[in-house]
Amino acid sequence: MIVIPTEGLYLYGIVSDNKNNSSIFSGIKGMDNAEVYTISCKNLAVAVSKTPLTVYEPDRENSFRHEQVIRAVMEHETIIPICFGVIFKSEEDIRYLVESTYTELEEIYYSVKGKIEVGLLIFWKKDSFTSEVLEGSREIKNLKKEIAAGKDLNYYEKMYYGEVIQKIADKRRDYYRDEVISVLKNHAVSYKLNDIVGEKMILNAAFLVDKEKEELFDLKVNEVYEKWKNNLVFKYTGPWPPYNFVTVKLRIE
């Protein structure tokens, strides 16, 4: 008779295998309020909780629970975060995963050990976007005068002026990005520029920072903020697990 398993293990992240894990994970609740514990493999361990073999919807409650476990662990030690919703059938499968990719996982772990991720988003204020971009060239000013005088733009004129506005925005965006990065990169281990979303976004960046230098990095971000606070909006977030700086493929062949 073939027994089909109905229970599996939900994965949260990879940590070091040390004697303090039992106390670190004591009281941490995971998905469905299940106890979180670790499965050891050499010098690493995987944080898991028991779970039905099901598909978790990435809704607000489930996503919060997943993130809450990772953030609770990172208060005490470095964790390589595993993306939401990964479930394995058994401890044997998990150990096979770790053993088959151990060299890569160990290298990743030590590359982010003792480090945190912080995020920085920068946007133009509405008035600044207007003055720097929409009124940033003689061509645009002339266009506004023509429209005010009643001129009806054809398709090609609209396309042309749209391209002009885009070029001006890109040039100003590049200026701000280079200025900000030149200040912050010397106080971070690494940084990553993510995609810009929306015309008013200037910077979408993640920085990997030594925990011991977090306060200094915060001060440098504040220096940049003070310089441009009248023109730009800053959103500084973290600390986060190093999502932007680790890539772990979890798959049983």
C-alpha cells in the first residue's frame, strides 16, 4: 500500500547551525501558528515549520506571517531568506537540497553574514518635477505657449514632445542618481539599482550594509536628504533580510 504524505515542511530561510538555535527559535510561530525549528546539515541549518501539503495564497496575512519569522530570526543572526510558499515533503528532501548545493549556499551565507539590507526610494515633488522637467527646456516652454494659444498638436508632435520630456527627465534622474550613489556607495558593502516605476521616481535602490556600520550609513542618507529635501521625497526602509543580494534556487531534481 502506497502512503501519500499529507504533511510537509514550510521553509523560511537558511541560518548557521549553532548551539543557540534552539533558544533563538523558541517561541517563534510560523504558518498556521506552527512552531518554527531548524533542520541541520553540516554548518548550515534550514528554518522550517510543519504544514499541510497545501498551496498558501500570498495574501496579506500569510505574507506577513512569513516575513515575521524571517525578521524575528534576523534580530539574532544572519538568515538567507527563502521566498514565500516553498514546501518540501520531508527532512530528507531538505537535507538533499542543502547537501547538493552546499558550497554555493555556504558562500552565499558568509557573503551576507553580519549584514543587513536597506532600501532607498527617491521621488520628485510635484512642483520640482514641473520646474525641472516640464519647464526644463525652451522647447517645452514654447510648446506650452502654443497650446495656451489654442494649437492642436498632431500625433507626431505629441510623440516628439513626449520624447523631449523623457530625455530631460532621464538626464535629471541620472544626475540625482549619480550624486546619491557617490555618497552612499563608500559606506555600503554593495548596492543594487532596481527598476524605476512611474515618471516621478528618481531612484529605487537597495544597499547591503554591515550591521556595525548601520548608524553611519543612516547619517549619510540623512546628509543626502538634507541637501535635497526641498525638491525630493525620500523613503528610507529597513533593515531587511538581504533579498536583493542572494539568489537561492530550491529544487529537487
